[in-house]
Amino acid sequence: MAGMTDTAFRRLVKRQGGCGLVVTEMVSAEGLVRGIDRTLEYAEYTEEERPISVQIFGGDPEKMAAAAQIVEGMGADIVDVNMGCPVPKIAKHNAGCSLMREPAHAATVIAAMSKAVRIPVTVKMRAGWNEDELNAPTLARMVEDAGAAAIAVHGRTASQSYSGSADWELVARIAESLTIPVLGSGDCIDARQVIERLRSGVDGVLVGRGVLRNPWILAQAADMAAGRPPRDVTPEDRGKFLLEYIALLLEERVREPEGFRHTAVPPPARPYDSGVAGHDRWVVNKIRALGSWYTKGLDNGSHLRTAINTAGSLADLRETIEAFFLTPVSATS
């Protein structure tokens, strides 16, 4: 979810309903401790998003404890430790899922953080590093003993990345064995799957990629949990969501800092967008990234994806969205 679940996107999803807890993008503990502006950008949030969990990654107990204190000082409700990211550039630095390969060290990290802050310290992990190292049940008990307030388990190994299927039976066994809340994650692409997972014995469900495809999935699941039919999402709804996202992203680049926990620094320009200027370039890039997920499963979604990726300006991008989602199809004789 890195690069995707920024504060603007999280706010829009929250406004659709059904969303309990929101979690930030991964934030480097090293970057927080050193006060790097770009790192602080990843951790920013608004009051509208509460309850908010700031997810950090790292492997040094002292720095993780210091980073947790910074997160607490920012006013976050929860500090979450990422022990699930399989990306090599994260895992190779004794962070992310590589922490699962050293359970005792991982527990030491959680113990140091739990002693350093008053807010809950939670952990996100995977089933294990690979099929030969399915140690999530053992590690879950160890971090519970070390002071973790809750854990989330993605039912795949690091070596699987996002291939194959998540093992929800393993997640359910872990939930049954612990006294702290256990959340499950993996393969929740539609609202019915969310409801099925909630009935598996877990205390909650985290939805990541499913929200990128359908920002209404949580609202639809809430409808179903309450005995209501899941709300319909019209093409107009989908088009307006993208246009509102563009508007919020633009506001982030010109806003006053009041209401935000940190000011944001525009990321560097990407070379393939040399024809788009300044802040507009950054917004176009964000919509392109979301579009790779948002267009999946739509009729003519590949055509929309191509049009978004070739838009030369924000005006072109808006016209593309309006034409695809908001322009009525002419009747043919």
C-alpha cells in the first residue's frame, strides 16, 4: 500500500462509511528519528481519519522505541510495527517480514516500544518467511508476551508475496490461541469475502488492495453485516471519487498546515512527466498509480487505464474521467 494510501485517499474512503481504523503508509523509523521531511509526509493525517494508526518499519529496538515516542507525540492513536512487508529493499535491512526470521529480536523490539509509549503498540505480520518457516503462531505469542496490544496476520508467506491464496485457517488458529485481538488480512476483494472472513473467528479484517479497486467495499460490508443489501456503486460514483481525489491532492499542495499533523513536501518529479508542470505532475502520477488498481474489473477498464497513463495534463485527466464515467452513452437507432 506504500505510495497509495495517502491522507487524501484515506479521508475519501472514510467518508464512504464502514471504515473503522485507518493505517498510514509505511514510515521509516530511521527517518522519523532523523526528522526527514519526506518521512514526516508519509505520517501526516487529519482529525477526520481517527482512529489513526501510524505504521513504522525498522529493526533497531532503540530507534523503534524512539520512533514510537515521536508517533505518540504526533497524537496518533496507535503505533503499528510492519513485520509483513516482503519487498527486498525493506526486508534486507532487518525490517518488514525479515524480522519474523528472528522472533526473539522481534519480541525485543516490541518490548522496547511498549515500555516507551502509552498508546497501543500493534504488529502486522505474515504467515512466515516461506513454507518452511511458518512461524506466525509462535511469533504471535511472543509479541503478545512482549506487550503487543493486537496483531494482524496476512495469510501468505513473504516468499509468496501476493501470489497464491491467503491461509485464513492459519489466521483463525492464531486468533483462537491469543488473548489480544487478532485481525486477518488477505484476498478480500469484495464485500462478501470481508463478511466471510469476519465470521472465521478473527476480531477484525484489514482490507488493502480491495479498497484500491473498490473504495466502497467497507461500506458494502457494513451494509451486509447490518442485514442490508450492499449499496450499489454507479459509474457516476466512481467518476466523482476520482475527481474528488484530484481536488484533495491539489489542496494538499497549497494548503495551510492547520488541521494537518505535518506539512507535506512535494515529491520529486518523475522524468516521464516532463510535459506536466509542478504540483499537477505529482497529482497525475498519483492518479496513474491508483488507476492500475481502480480500473480492474471495469468494462473497458484497460482502455481507461491507457487513457489515464497517456494524459498529458490535469485537464486531460479530468476530461478522460468525465468522459468515461459521467457522460451518458448515446442511444443508437
